[in-house]
Amino acid sequence: MRIPFSIPSAGSRPFDLVGFGLNSVDYLAVVAEHPAANSKQRLQRFARLPGGQIATATAACARLGWRSRYVGSFGADDLGRLSKDSLTFHGVDVTATRTVSGATNQFAVILVDARSGDRTVLWDRHPALTMEPADVPKAAVTSGRLLLVDCHETAAATQAARYAREAGIPTIIDAEKVRPGILDLLQNIDAIVTAQEFPTALTGHEDLGRALEAMGRDFGARLVCVTLGELGSLAWCNGREIRTRAFPIDCVDSTGAGDAFRGGLAAGFLRAPDGDLEQALLYANAVAALNCRALGACGALPTQDEVELLEHSRPHL
């Protein structure tokens, strides 16, 4: 099955992927086991590392060799500088971002279970970082061959997606929670990529396949996909389900794996715009798996060579 939408040609835009949405700084605490209430235990490791849904996805795509741009808000503090500098380090363009005076950057406290790499996320975001539809820079969000948005600020993300649609740019969403305005937003998306709980929460269907089909039908999306962690991913496209198994890997920390999947999927689309959809999904799963090798959302973002090596290591079944 072919990738179900047309991507503007290489060189037709200054960037390959533009991401509009969240960045964050993560305080990661590695524990021997998830703490019970009223308990104490010594930390195995503690680190302060950059992350955030769209920031991580654009960094992943840049690490894979594509021209990536991030559009969003930073706080005017040390955390904001850390987040912005991290994107620059990975080769992501940040010239269309804004730094909000008097605001602290978004941050999260993440507990990582050392036994499995599973994590629990506690986050906070200063209200001044919020972007309204009027704040969306049209020229910036239409400067790429693909646009990736999240669903945290649905009205602004909807405006960005509409600008992209008008410019003939395919839109991808990282959808993790049902929020006010989400239905409007999804009407403007070509590829809906969701967290595991989202399809059932949105549609009421317990069966994931049926939920994905309903989303594709109701919103006119060309592709609907749900990430399933160690079980890989399940996608629906043109009336067909595509299940892609995860790559087995020694997981240190699963923080950012879903974000890396979305960056990897965008890269999979870009490297073969007329190519096979199943191959792009396989590629995204490989990127997500490799990102679990180290602590932090961006701690082990893979290169193109590393992804291809992992792809070729999988036995043909």
C-alpha cells in the first residue's frame, strides 16, 4: 500500500518537516520500582534533560538527516534556554520560535521504573506560553513539506493545520488526549497518530481496529495510527488494518518513544514519498525502539545508519 497523500517535492520548501507545539525540560528520576504511597526509596539516577512532544519529534527527524523546523514558545529562564539550545544542537531551526518574558518554560517530573523503562509523567506549563490562533505564524508553519502538530492548544493547532492544508502540505498530528476543540482539529489532519488510550476515549469503541476505522471515516483522515509501546503500532488506511511489530531492544527509558515514532514516521514519508506505507511504519517503529536505549526523550535519537542496521537485523517472517 502506498503512502496515501502527496508530499511536495524536495527543494520546493526551505524545510522538510515543521513542528508546531510543545517543548519541555524533563526532570528524570530513575527508581528501582514504582513507589507505593507513603514510601521512601533512594534514586538510582537523576537527570535534567530536554523533551516535549513536538520538540522531540523535530529533533528525531533532524537527526535522521532532514531539514527540521520547530515553532513554539520558550520560557525566559534557564529551562527555556536548555530546551532551545538542545534543538539547535540537533540541527533544528528555531528562528520562528518566541521567548515569553516572565514565563517559566514547560517542565515535567518523570519517574522511570528501572525494571522496565516505563515512566510516569507529572508536568506543568506556564499559562503565558499559550499560543492563540492569531499567534500562529503562517509563513513558518507552511515552510515545510510536512506539518506536525500536537493537540495541547487545539485552536492554534487547528489554525496551523488549516494554513498547511491551504498550501497543499500534508498534516500529521500527535493526539494523546481528548480536549475541547479536538474534533475541529482532526478535520484538518491527513495522518492521525495517537496514544494507545485515545481512539477508545474519542470514539467509545473498545476494539482498536474499529475505533481507528471510525476515526478515518468521521474525519476523512488518509491514515490513522495508534502506537502500542512494546507491541508496535496498529494503523488503518483505505479500509485495511496494518499491524507493525515493535523491534525488541533493551529498554532503559521509554520517555519520548512515541514522539520519536512520529518524527520517524515523518522521515519515513520523506525518504520515499511515493513509497510503501508499511515500510514507513516499520521505519518509525525502529526509530522509537532505538530512542529507548538511553535516559531522556532525546537521549538516544538514532541516525539513519542506525535505523537501517536495525531494520536489516530483523528476520523475514
